[in-house]
Amino acid sequence: MNLSFTDKHVPVLLIIVIAVVAFIALDLDMKMPEAELDARPPVQNAEFQRLVSFRDAARAAGIVFNLPQWPATPDAVQLYLQHAIDSSDERLNRIPGVEPYLASFRNTVQAFETAFYPAEDARGVVNLMAEVHPDEAMRSAAREALDHYSRWRITAESRDDVYRVIKTYADTEPPLGSEDERLLKDVMRQYRRNGMELEADKRSELKRLRTELEAVENEFSANLNEADLYVELAVDKLAGIPAELLEEHASLAESGNYRINVNVRWVYDLLMKQASDEQTRHMLATARYQRAKDENLPLVKQMLSLRARIAKMLGYDHWADYRTEVAMAGTAGKSLEFQQQLSKGLQAKFEQELEALRDLKAGDTCDVDAEIAYWDVPYYVNRLKLAMFGIDARELKNYFPMDRVLAGIMDTFSELFGIEFTRVYAPERWDDALRLYALTDAGSGVPLGLLYMDLFPRAGKYNHFAHFSITTGKRLDDGRRQRPVSALVGNFPPPGEDRPSLLSLEDVETLFHEFGHALHALLSTASYARFSGTNVPADFVEVPSQLLEYWMRDKAVVEGFAVDYRDPQRAIPAEVLAGLKDARMASIALFERRQLAYSMIDTKLHMLGKPDKKRSLTRYANSIGAKAYLAFPDDTAMLASFGHLDGYDASYYGYAWSRAIASDLVSLFRESPDGLVDVRLGRRLYNEIFAPGSSRDEEYSIESFLGRKRSMQSFFASLGIEQ
């Protein structure tokens, strides 16, 4: 039976039964009455048949898929996740009964790891629902379920009876294979970081603090997703703003002003690039950085305080050291040193780029002393690209209809990695525009994974761009391999009545970026979920994603899909392509320094001890940002809308760190006669970077691909920094 998010009439009991069956099933089962299949539109019918073929190929190869079944009512959400938790508890309960003389890797360490699989898979479904479900009641139920999951996970990972059995086995120092040995070390490190070496009363206090922190983090993120912040613009403040944007994405207030939701990222970005009135840009930027201000600022203080207390209890100077201990950097000091080195190296170019923008603004305002403010940068960078390179952002969008860009991405990486994407039928649909793709090995036809795409904005939906892991790839207890299921969530411009969805150059880059995350997850060959796909250190997780951005800057790749949607015979002009690289370099230091502003704020906040009640975190963060980049708008609190404080806490530096690694990796392609379409190097990239995940040391994976130790030289050279 096909259940959808909007199916409100199925009895709750039936929904629960279906959710339970879906969870325990180990096969992708697509049985459907022939009459129902025949009634489908031809396109859907064909997609359904392709899904069935994918299932059959998976079964023939001994591969397991759990096609997600989505609970249809708030009550069903709770019960769905609880059933999964019960299943995980049942597995965990077996471990304390293991007699010491019978203890083995399989019934202790591996059993601990695999015990979490049922709950974690269900959490992946519920987590996505919390971010994308169109029904507010369902999102709320999903978040409540996630809070419950977080509390359970903290308890489950700190069970003393399980810990004692595993530690007793670990103390025997058993000889193990490489990935099994890595799992044992990681589990014991996790136990230490969870406070299992502390006295019982301190462990209890730590558990309470971690539980409180999880709840605060979830509330912080929920407030951002639910924020609807409208700005009213008078008619005389609309200069430069495209009329079609106002017609399709703004409403008229009783005052006659246009109301625009600045929480929709692509709308905000376009307005900032096109609005020629400085007051308008100032108003928009101020509003953007006031999102969830009242709700989230107290939560930021709570998060920082709780993190600082947890770190101190565990013997760390601060949360930043606690977080970076398990990253490539190793310490907060090393991450901050990297940031400062990069900032210093960029200084001269940063000042040059600012001066170029000042000249443009001086010409507009007839003020020779004109200064560039935070809200001026998008507009004048766009103006600079047009003036210097003839690149008009509005015109450029016509060459990037989303469907052609998607096809180009899939064609490019299908060829490079030897894989194949096939659009298949999505039995569960929470949005009419939802897409589902099956990924297979092009040579063998063996299924590799499933990828959902939810790409357009709507009320209450996650308001940025991200990859979500639904089911993580792993080896099951019976030796079979469960392949991953992922989702790409975006907020790209939706299609209009007479045109397709048109992407900006930044949108295209974002889509390549998120595909990097998706392929990292889908191509994984790691045996254990904690090492699979994107489950890698925070300063390595962005390597595959930022690496794939280089392909969207390659002339041969872009020529393959950049065609004017109004005239399919009209490819993107060669002179425009030639100017894209130079145009990017014209503002690269501005981009990097803006990113460094965020990463330095993040790192330095988490290097504080318990926040001083007298210290204004807003002023502190804004002062750091002003030194690294430009001052944020007055009377704003960027911290309140800095979503990466949940998940990338003390780790935002990882974007720049990962770009440095990605730049080094791509240097091999640049040295190849075949350039970025070198299939031999593509297969090597697949095997050495994408497939291993964290099943081996990341430095080893990098060196295996490069054939040498990594270097910062390529990165600094790409930024115009002389070393």
C-alpha cells in the first residue's frame, strides 16, 4: 500500500502496523496491484518498473535496501521511532550477559556498534521529516521524537553494564583486522569522551548536561526553520529588483508596499545582488540577521555554557579542544593557527578587492570617501563582474535551467566514477516535486544507493541546502551489505508559469557541492555505520563536496549543460565561460575572509570558558567578524541565525581546511592531459577518497590518492597567495 504524508484517513492502528513492518523488513518490496499500476500516468508507470528492476538487481546481488516508509500521523511518528529504539535496546541487553571467557569482538564491540542500527535508521527518517514535512504538526511530532531519541542515545551510550563487558574485552588487547581495530579504539575513545572513566555521581551530572544540551540544540534549529520574517519595501525602494521576482514571490500589503520573506535564501540572495538602493540592502541584511533573535540568543548562551561545563568535566580546557580532538586538526590551537595564517595571507588581496568595490560605490554616490558596508558586497561584486567580465548574473541564470544542470552533474560523475543514475518512482511523496534516483554501478549493474531530491522552498522547510543521510551504508550482522539512502534538500528558485527553475552561478556551485556529500554517502564501502560515507571528521567531511565544485568551473563540463532555456541551440558564450574564472578570482578574498569571520567567531566562542554574564556575546561575535571581514549590521545578532552552531560547533573552520585538501587533490587532475575528465583518476578518487569513509585514517586516504603527503601550496596558489 502506498502511504503518503498527506494521507489523513488511514486508521492509526494500520499506520502503526505498516510502519513496524517497514522497519523490520530487509527487502525493498514493491508489490502493487496491476490495476493500480496500470492506472498510473505513463511516466510514473515507467519509473515504477525501473524501481522494481532496481529491487530485483539488489536481491540478485545479495544487497539489502530499506526503502523508507514514512509515518503518516504525529502519533505514528512517535511509535515508529520507539519501536526502533526497543529493537536496539533488545540488542544492547544481550551484551552484559556475555561471559568473559566467551567474549569476542563480534559479541562485544561489533554487537555494541550494530545494536544502534535499528534506532539510527529510524532516526534518519524522522530527522528528515522534522526538516521537510509540509505539516507543522508532523514536524513538531518528529522533533519531539528526536528529543526522546537523543535522551535514549545518551543513556544507551553510557550503560555501565555494557561498558564493563566491552572494556574487559578491550583490556585483552586482541589482535584484529584494520577496520575492526579502528572500531575498538573508536568505541573506547567514545566511552572516555562520554565520561565513563568518571565517578558515578559525575557521570550522572554529565548525562544530565548532555541531555539538556541536545534539547537546546534541537530548539535552536527548529526556531530557524520556523522563522518567517517579512520585510516591507516601498515602491520607491525597488530599484534594480527584477519585476518577475516581485510578481511571483512578494505580496502586496494594505499599505501598498511589497512584503518579502527574507528567510527564503535564494530570494534574499537575489535581492542583495540586484537592489541598487543602499537603504533597501541595509534593511534586508538587518532583517536577515534578526531572524529568531529573541528566541535563539538565550539558547546560544545556554549552548555555550553547557558545552563549556561538559568539556571541563571531561578534562578539556574548552569545548573547542573537545571537538577538535577527533578532527584532523587535533587541537583548537592548530585550527586557529590555520585560520590566522589564511587570514594574514589574504589581507593584501582582500584590501585590493574592497578598494575595487569602493571605487564603484564612489562613482554611484559621488562620494570619494565612500566605504563598503556588509550589505554592499553582494551588489557591488555583481556590478564588478558585469563591468570587468561582462557577466550579468540575471542573464547568466538563463543558461542554467535546473533540470539541465542536474543532468549535466549526473552525466559528469557517471562517466568519472563509472556509475549510473536512473530516476525511479517514489512511493512516499511529501511534496509533488519530490524526485527519487537509483544509483548503480555502470559496469556490473549492482545497486549502490537511492537518492531523494527535495529542491524547492516551502513554509517550515529547512531553509538552506544540505545532504541528509536517511539510511547509512553498512555491513549487517548476517554479512550482507545494506546500501545507503540519502536526500538532497535545497531551496532553489521554483519554476514559473512560463519558465523552468533557473539557477544562479552560486546555485550551480551549491548543487555540485551537495552532490559531493551525496556521492560520499552513496559510494561508501565501510563496514560500520560510524565510519560510513559522511561520518568522518568535521574538517574532512567537506572535502568531497568542495572537491566537486571544481568540476562546475571546468569549461568542458559546463559546456555540456549550459544552454539558454529559451533557445536550446544557444550555448553559453565562450567569452562568458572564459571570464568566469577571472570573475571568481576578482572576489575570492572577500569570500574567504567572510568564511573566516564565521569560523573565527565559532572557534573563539568555543574557546571561552563558561560565558561571563556581563559579556555581550553579540558584541563579542560582531567584533570578531568586523576584524576578519566587515561589521555586521547594527542591532543584529548573527549568532541567533548562525545555524552551523548546531552540528558544526567549533568546526566551521573545516570548510576552509577542507578546501585546502580539495585543492591539493584536484591538482592531480590539472596535471593530467585529460584534465578533470580523466577517468583513470576518477576511479582512483572513488576508491581512495569517497569509498573508505572513515574506515581508515583520513591522512592515509589522501596520501594514497596523491602518492605523496598533502600540501597547502595548491590552495594558497589558487587564492593568489604567495608563500
